[in-house]
Amino acid sequence: MTETPLAKGANLPIDAAAVRAALSWRAGPGVPAVGTAALLLGPDDGPRLVRTHAPGVLVRPDGIDVDLAALAPAVQRVLLLAVTDEAGLGAVPGLSLLLGDARTGAGLARFDPEPGAERALVCGELYRRDGRWKFRAVGQGWTDGLAGLAVAHGFTLPEPEPEPEPEPETPPVQAHVPVPLPLPGPELTVGQGEEEERALPVDMRKRLSLRKQQVAVSLRKHGAQGLVARVVLVLDASGSMAGLYHRGVVADVVERMAAVAAQLDEDRTMQAWTFATWPARLPDLRLSELPEWLGRHVRVGEISLFGRRKVRPPLPDGRVDMKAVGVNNDEQKVIAEVRAHVRENPTAEPTLVLFFSDGGVYRNSEIEQQLRAAVEEPVFWQFVGLGHGDYGVLERFDTLPGRRVDNVGFFAVDDISTLPDPELYDRLLSEFPQWVAAARRAGILR
């Protein structure tokens, strides 16, 4: 049974009518008991946690069978979970998710997550896209177990279902006892910054308020409540991004990232760059100016008719000349410029760079050189792929050896506009607290 190994964030089309997702790990003294669960998500039916069975889904002690053809049309996503009531899943050696064709036994995919203190972990998800099913390797979770999952997806935990009789020779799995969710701390206060948010349109203000709470929940789940950071946004403006700009996808991404800056940055601002062939610094994004900022600065690059890059000064409203930015992909230039800015403008807080691109990465050695050098700096890079383009070294940077600490994360989504805010913020922020802690231990960050 040969499965395709997947990196975190990678996805794979599924042609099988039914799949079996099996968990494997190395048992031994002191290894926590591990169980499974599935979460069914869809626009009409709402979230439904499955511990034993549901139409089209059978949850076994060590895995989950999903009959894709039998799922209700309302089910758009199936999250495949590993859960434990004991120490975090990081104490479970060799944890892997193996996905296979339930009818033929053929292997489809293998994902080896690297959990830490999470007690409920989304190892992977099955999701519908353009009339067919796909699988994505996720590897994100909650330290407060299924209670955190429930908060993130907006539902109440059901009463525990009776566990099925174990199959022969299958070791029993300890029944799950939901962990009470801690009461929200001061980080969930919505009144912070209300003065500047009052100028926003009502709908935008409501979205921002809810998103700030969701960012705070994600930080708290990973033990990072109260964490302060400078937030930098980098937007790919290359020609292949034109459709995402015209459909409003990029503008929506910026609005969602403004909530991250509102929660992490003491000044509640976000510094920003755009790039294609060349990088360009954009005016800082302040919450009170969000609608105007989106209209002025969320723009795709342009081709110069004269073939020569002529850099003109910004207009009075800060707009840059997008012909000077160009249309190609040269990520290493904007990475170098952001690094220089951090060095020239030091702060006591770490810098989190939220970097959005649709791929087309080809300057692999130059990008790797920049990011390796940045290991010794208090700046951390979270790359997000918009679609299924070629992301080159960004996809494998997490596994590259020879770095004192980890400072780079990557995941890709087919359509970020369909990714719920809680899940997006979890993916963006789950590794950041670990990076900061490791950098402090190494003396990179004081």
C-alpha cells in the first residue's frame, strides 16, 4: 500500500468513492491513548461532531471511514481528527494519517503531522471543490481539545456518544471527557480601539469585532494570550494574481488580516508591501482608514509600455506606480526589503510577516538564502499560497536542515474566500508562539 507523502498544506484530488483514514503511531509505556473523531461542515447543516457514526461516516478507534458518495449534498468538508484526554499529541511518537481507498485498499496519501500540546488535531480534511473531492494535509489543533474545536467552529459539544464495541485485537481507547473551556480573558475585550473603529461602515465594523475575538481565541489556544508583535503584510501583485484582485479576493484577505494587526500590534496598524518584479512599500494600514486603504492600495502590477522601469514618487494619497512594480515574481527582493526595514527600525517585539502569493516561485536559491539569513533576526514569515501554484522552496523550507530555529511556515488553500475565519487564523498563528519562544531561548529575541 503506497501512499503519496504530503507536506503540511498540500492537497490531492480524490477519485475514490469511499476512503479510509487510519491513524498510526508507536505504542509504548507512557504514550497517551489516542482516539478519532470527524467534524462535518456545510452551509446548510451546520457543524456536526461525529464520534461513532453518521450517514456516510463511521468512526473507529484508530480511523475513520467516509463514504463520499453517501454524504449529504450539504456536507462540504469533513475534518479528520486525532484526539486525546491526556498529554498533548506531541507525546505520541510517529503519529501519521494514512488515507486509502476503502474499497480497493489502494494507498492514496500519507501525512505526518508534528503536533505539540494539542489535544484535538485536524490531521487532514476532505473537501468538495468544483464537483469533486480533494484531501488536504492540515496539522492544526487545539490545546483545550474538542472544546476548542467547538469554539472555533461555533457549536456546542454534544453529549458523549456511546463508544462502539472494539474490533478484535484493537486496544481500547479511553473515552473522551470534554475539557471545560477557560473563561475568556482580557484579550477578548471588544471595546479596545472602538474609537477608531467607529468610523468604519457598520458591516465592516461588525466583521472586524468578531474577527478580533477569533484571533484572540486562536492565540489563547496556543498559549499566546497577551503576545504583542509588529505585523507586516506582503501582497503578491504579479500578473497571475489579476483575477484574485478583480474578484475582490485580495481585498477580503487584507480586511481579514487587519483583525490580526488589531489584536497583536499595540499601535493597531499594519505595515504593508506589494511586489512583483520589484517591491514597493505601501502606506501603513490603520483601522480607521481601512475602506479607503483597500480602494487605493490593493492593486495588481502593470506592464510598462516603454520597457524601462521608471520609478515615480507616490501620489499624495500614497498610491504607488504599479508599472514600476511590474508583473513578474521576485519574492527575494521584497523579503530583503522587509528584512532591511526590520533592522533599521528595531522594536522589542517580534515581527510577523503575513505573505500572500499565488505561486510561480522560481528564484528558489535566492529566496532560501534570504530566509536562512533571517533566522538570526527577530522576524518570522508565514507564507500563504492562494491556489495550487508552484511554491518551490517555500513548501519545503520547514524541513530544510541547518537552521538554529524555525522561522518560516507555509500552507496553501484552493480558495481562501471559502476558508472560515477561525480556521484561517488558526493556520496563520499556530506556529508563531513556538517560533517566538524558540527565538527567545536562542537569544535572537529578548
